[in-house]
Amino acid sequence: YLASATNVGSTFVGEYFKLMIDIDLDNLSWTPIGNAAANTFQGNFDGNGHTIFQLNILASWSTTSYNGLFGNLLNASISKLNIRGGTINVGTSALSYVGALAGYANNSNIDSCGSDVHIIVNTSALNASFNTSVGGIVGHLIGNNGDLTNSYNKGKITYYFDVNYASTTANTFHNYVGGLVGYVQHSDVINCANLNDIVATNDILSHRKTSHLYLGGIVGYGTA
């Protein structure tokens, strides 16, 4: 219900949700809650210490994408929620945000959450510059009024970036990969830990192409 309603425009601004039991998604192919720039979850979700098992996303994108349990958060609050098991496997050739809990979080607070989900991202550049943000909890965390606190990631991250096409056009790509958050802007990460490996490959085989890989055990890249 939450995903289908949010993805057709319901924001749930100011509303509260509380998870009362563990949920096993049983290898269902998950559609993120808030799957586009115009579709944001703006409510409050209390996991109540419960766990969502087997979060699986298999997707291939040529347009901007938001990938995670929640795809796109705005002025939201997510707390006391654990995600265990499953794989997020994303292939992309465009701007993408990938995180087990949230792909993109704008002025949103995430507290006391944990993930043990394998994240795999295969990025293939075509003929336009773009950025990719990948994190064990959140792909891109932005805003003075939103922080990540008291949370952990136990899931492995595998990231592969490939540019291999014939073109004389100059393109620049930025890849932000972090154990907890790929890219942090004006937000804080406090009392958090990453407990698994990150494997990243930055493969450039084309003329006049530049790819920057920002990689960190906690945060890939941050700006104050």
C-alpha cells in the first residue's frame, strides 16, 4: 500500500506509521516507496525494532532512478527499522541513487536502523555525463535538517563503472560509494558503523572520458 500510494503522488506528509510485526518479502521484486523525483515519502515510519527480511530489487535504468526500500525521502523520519537479507542489483546508465534503506534522503532523519543487504551496482556510461551515489544505508543524504544516527550496515557493496564506447565528446562522471552513505551534503553521520567490504572498479577505455570514484568505509564524499 505505502509504495503504490506514494508512487502515484501521495506524500503522507505529517502522517505516522508503526510496524507491528516482522515482514518477510519472500524474494518479491520490490518497488521502492517513492520511485521518482516527483514521488516522495514525507511521513514518519517507526520500525518499532522489527525486521524486513529479503529485500530484493532487480532493475535496469536509462533515466534517473531512486533505489532502496524507500526510493525518495523528503522531510521524513525513519527509525528503529532493520533490513536483513536480499540483494539490490541495479544496472544504470543515468543519474542513480542506491541505498538499502533509502536511495535519496532530503532533510530526512534516519535513526537506529540497520541493513544486511548485498548491494550490486553496474554502471555503464553512454553519451552523457552523470553521477551515481551508492551507500549501504542511504545513497545520497542532503539537508541541514536531516541526519543519519545510531545505525549500521553489514551488507557488502559491489560497484562497477564502465566507459567503453567510441566518441570524441568530453564527458565527466562522478561515482560516490560509501559503506553507510555515498554522498553527504550538509548532514551529519553520528555513531554509525560499516561492518562489511566495498569492492569497486572504475574502468575507463574511451577517449576524452574522465571518471572520479570517491570511496569511503563510512561516507564516499561529503560537503559541509
